[in-house]
Amino acid sequence: MVKADYLVIGSGIAGLTFSVKIAEKFPERNVIIVTKSSEEESNTKYAQGGVAIVLNHEKDSFKKHVDDTLIAGDGLCNREVVEMVVNEGPDRLKELLEWGANFDEDAIGNLDLGKEGGHSEFRIVHHKDITGLEIEMALLKRVHQLPNITLLPHHFAIDLITNHHIKKPKPSKKGCYGAYVLNQKSGEIFTIKASSTLLASGGIGRVYGHTTNPVIATGDGIAMAYRAKTKISYMEFVQFHPTALYDVRGDQSSFLISEAVRGFGAYLRNKSGHRFMPDYDERAELASRDIVSQSIDSELKKSGETHVFLDCSHLDIDAFKAHFPNIYQKCLDNHIDIKTDWIPVVPASHYLCGGIDVDMDGKTSIKNLFSCGECTNTGLHGANRLASNSLLEAMVYAHNIFKYHSNKALEVLSLEIPDWDDKGTSIAKEHVIIQHNLKQLQAIMRDYVGIVRSDDRLKSAVKRLDLIYDEVEAFYKKSKITTSLCELRNMLNVAHLIVNQSLERKENKGGYFNIDNV
């Protein structure tokens, strides 16, 4: 057994920010960060846009940012949370700069502020189109300078340790006492006993297969919290990006074909060559992200095809290459010459607006369990996330959790935690069961629980998911633990949450659209 004062699950901006702050404040206390891939692999790493922060008070204001966020959230944001997060922005940015993160500047040395969809003013602090990676690297550099932080890459958190694991003494209040962790290189499962546990495990994109998230985004933290009976909500609000490069394998993170390509004049066509967007909206390809996604979804449901096409063949190709060199090269790498070939595209799951319910201190409904980042429902995003608010939210909530712990004595755990018990299990030979059920799960979520939903399709999804769940649970009980098996189990938990909470919502809001609610 390993003992930690603070156990952090996840190595994105949320987990690393908290770890750095708490380790600096309490050099005599130890922090253990568990992350299932390499230390830098996280949703943060792939955040292209930036951080939405009000800095130009002549043209912009906190009120404008708050109003933009509330409009995007379509009536389901918590205004108090929105105001708190927006007002904290400048202070959190200052810390990032102190830790060594660099952001683009204009010709006279001021931060070059960008503007994105839904924002009324220029307020996006960015580092080219790799802002997340820049922040991630700065935080990791600081982590490695702090001797009381232990970072464990290639370690997978299997389950939170809660009351039902404890034999004696039985705790009186529902609490979290650490986690069971798999060393993926040795296969050993060991216990981390922690006074405080932070879930900062990122998103759920791989549940849909086609996703802009990295392949590690399998909803592990949400699933662990769900099995621990933590309160989880707004799981029906999954944001989709309309034009991701279609990957026939569906097992890699999708490459985004920027909305700016449509702004440049590209047309969306179905397989027969029909330009369909004017049939749905007078703005055609320049309609909002949700409208374009819903229109593509409608075309795919009518045709039964897996993707539509983005046609750039009528454009000035030299000008296209100058504007979009990465997109042009990525297409060439995939044997697509945009002078003559159409780009196959499909909507891809992009961001989860709901998750583990937390208060403004990042506390969950379980004692000593905290959460921040994409796996949470803070009340900031409501029914639809405003662009570039997610990195800001992660930093603010990591800071709030740090502040809460700074003013609170660490609880000494005098509980006996049993070792992981895998008696009677054997090394699984039927890995095809995992891969087959994963593909089935992803197909069900895309076809039945995608951008446009219906009660009938959602009820069909429940039946199909139940069959997979029963098979996977039986397989899990007799097999030695593997990461891929645990991930599949976690994705099934997440899928059930999305489907059931979709069925409970009787009003279309933000990113959620059910034809039976019209």
C-alpha cells in the first residue's frame, strides 16, 4: 500500500494546477499524480483555441463575458458560478505566466487576443493553435521541480476506494479513501490510500468513436464516481464539431477541418454530389455549429452513409494552401488531393458539458472526493459550452480546491483497506470480445444517441447497451484486469448515463436536441 496526502487522477491542466499549488504551499505533504498514458497526454494537450479572459477593460468587461457565457448555456448556467469563474480569469493567467507559459503577443508587446464563436469581444489568450500544449508543458516543468510530487505515468486508476470496500471500522459517512491502481507495465494492482482524492480525468469522446479527443478520453473518472454513487448530471449535453476528417478505422482521434474552411467557401455535399446545406438554413455552410452538425446528421440518417464530403475543388488552391497549410498537408497524407478530391467529414464528439456535480469548492457529494476539469458539472457551461471557457474553468476550480485544502486540516485515515482481490480470475484470451463490444458501443452511440435524438432511438439504445453490459460484466468478473477491459466498462457506464439522462430531459436546450421535444 502507498500513502498519499493528496491523490490526483489525471495530468491535464486541472490536475497539474492543483498539484503544483498544494505542493508549493505544503512542502512537507506528498502528492501522487496517476495518469494512464505518458505524463503529457491529456485533453489539455489538444486544446487548440485558448483561454477566454477579460483583459481589455476599455472594450471588454466581465459583464460581457458573463452574458456571452449565459447566452451559450441557454438558461442552464449557474450565474453565481459564471461570475466567479470570469472574474478570476486575470489572476489565474498571471500564475500561468509566472510558471513559464508563453502566449502570442502583438507588434507592441501586448497579448494578442483572439475572438471565437459566441464571444462579443476579442478575449482569447492563445499560443498559436497549440495553446493547451504550451500550458501543459509549463505545468509539467514546474511539477518536476517539486520534490514532494510523484508522477506515475502508465498507471490506470481502476476504482475509487469507498465505504463498501472497508471492513473495519465501518465509516459513518460516505467517503473516498483513495483508489486501486494498475501499473500497466508490470500488471501489479496496488492500493493508494489518500486523505484527499481529486478526479481530473478529462472527457468521454471515445464513447462515440469519432471524436476530436485523444484515445485516452474514455470517461474513467466519471465512471468511477458513478460506481461510487456520486451525483452526476447534465450528461446529455455532448458538444459535437461538425467537420472532423472521417477515419474509416474510427479508433484514432479525429483531425478537425476548421470551420474557417467553410468560411473560405467550401461546400458540403452528400455522396450523390448534392450541396445540401441551403436546404436546411439560408446561411448554408456558414450556419452555426449545432445547425451544421444537425443537418449533416439528417443527411446521414436518410442515406445510411457514414460520412458526407467537403468540396474545396472550386477554390483558389494556392490561396487555400497559404491559409490552411496543415489541413492541406493532412489531406495529402490521407491521399486526398483537394484540387480534385472531396474531403470525407463527419461530426465528432468534442466536449462534455456535464459530469460529476461539484460545488464552488470542487467538492463532490462524497466526503474527501473532489473533482475539476471536463469530468465535472460546475454550472459554468449549462447546456452548451462557450468556446475557450474550459481551460479557464479548470484553472479556477483547481485554485478553489487548493484554497479549500489550504484552510483545512488533513484527515488522518485509521481505516483498514483490503488489497485488490482477483482470486479466481485468469488472463483473458478472448480480446476479440473487448474490441467487438467497443465497436458496437460506439456504433450505438453514434446512431442512436448522436446529435439529433428521439425517444424511440434512445430506448433502443438502452436495450442494446444492456446486452453489451451483461456480457462485459460477466467477462470482467472472470478476467485479470487490463486497461482496455476497464476502459470498455467505463465507457458503458458513461453511455448509460448519457442515454438515461437524455430520456429524462423533456425540453431541447443548447446542444441537446430530441425530435420528440419539438
